[in-house]
Amino acid sequence: MKKNAVSLVVVSVGILTAYIGLFTPANIYFLNYREMSITGWFYLETIIGLALYLLGMSTAAVVFQQMSSQLEIEPSFLVLGGIIGLLVGSLPLSINLLTQKSYQFISPFVILPVSVVLSILGIRIACKLPRPKSNSHQGVLLFRTLIPSLVALLALTVIWVHNSSFPGVKAGSVVRQEWAYKEFNNYNSVVDTIKTCQPIIKRVGTVKYAAPTQGRNYVIYDSGSSGHSGEFTLEVVGSKGIGVANFSFHLDTAVSHGQLTYQGRKKEIVCQS
């Protein structure tokens, strides 16, 4: 029974870690300040999700190994079993991506539960594997235990470093605006729209710069009928003051309906392009 509990808890911690990293404001650290295709976005989220899942499972397995004197748990085996189960469960999705064919049974609502069940099964099997006695030295055990976490952290670090081209929110407005011109296609039209947006001009005055700032700034594009979608959070520097405008958009990298925060007050605005 304890082994079943171990399997459920390890997978649950892995899923919770991946959920926090992908579907809460925490994802801004990995998915922000970039323009990507829908396919590229999917692959990026998959890599981030797997790395966070691995990190969560590894952490839970290490905690179990340290807290339990009765269970001879080998953390690296548990993580390996969980990852193998997850990969086997998601194999149909990989086949679909490689063959570019659509199958009815290939749906996240089918693949996700199956992958989770197989991941639990993989960990349950790994619980039966005894820890090799030849590697009982504490230094060896610690190193082997930390390998999954180090792999996950390395993957997440590489993804985070990819965002390093963004100069940072403390950089000057002109620097951040120039960066956006290079990163986002059609960003010049966004700036032109903001410079002629009367609700913004009324509050901040003549607009000098419209630069990405702290918040969501990303574009997902599709060459097909789905068009573009994304969100901008922009620092708008004017002759009378500075405001922060937030816009969501679809079908094109263009802004229209949004919100402007100026002097602590938030107001819905509509910009005519």
C-alpha cells in the first residue's frame, strides 16, 4: 500500500509542478518576450512541461527517500519509471506529429489520463527495484539522486536564457522599443496605432515611445487561417506622463481594444488604427 501511495504522490507533485509552470502567472518566466509559431509554441510548452514534471517527481522522490527508513526507495529509478510511463502514454501524439495525420483517439483528453496512469504504473514497478548495494556510498547516492533535477534545471535554464535577448524592464524605453521592432513582426504598426490613439494621447500627451515592460508580451502566429494571437503590456511614454497599456489581439499583430493604467487608474480604451 505504501508503494501505491508513493507512486500517487510522486506523480501528483510532478503534475502540480508542471501545472504551476505552464498555467499560472509563473509561466511568464518561460513563455514571455518571444514570437513563435503555433507548432514551436507547442513544442516549447511540451519541453517545459516535461522538465517541470521531471523536477517535481525528482524532488518528491528524494523527499521520500530521505524521510522513509522503511522503504528502500531509489529516487533515480522512480523518476525513470515515471518518465518512461509518460513517454509511452504520449507515443500516439508523437506519431501524429511525425506523420502529420489526424486520428480521433489522439486527443489531450485521452492521452493525458493514459499517460498519467502509465506514469504511476512505471513508478509502482520502480518501487520494486532494489537499490544497488555496490553504490551505497553517500556521495554516489547523492550524485545519482540529483541527476534528474540537474537535467530538468539545465533544460529550464536553457529556455530562460533564450529570453536573454530582452534587455530587461529596467532598460530605457527606447532600447526596449528597438528590441520589440526586431522581435515582433508588424510592431511598427502597433506603435503607430498607439501614437494616434486619442484615449492615450488625452492622458499621457504626445506619445514618444511604446515599449514592452513587465507583464505579458508574446505573439503566437499561424500562416493558416488562425492568424495571430497574443498580448502586449507596453510602457507608453508621453509628453505629459507615463502609462501602461495592455492589449490582447487575434488574427493580426495589431492593437485596438485594451486597458490603460495611468496615475493608478485603469480605464478601458479603444484605439482606431
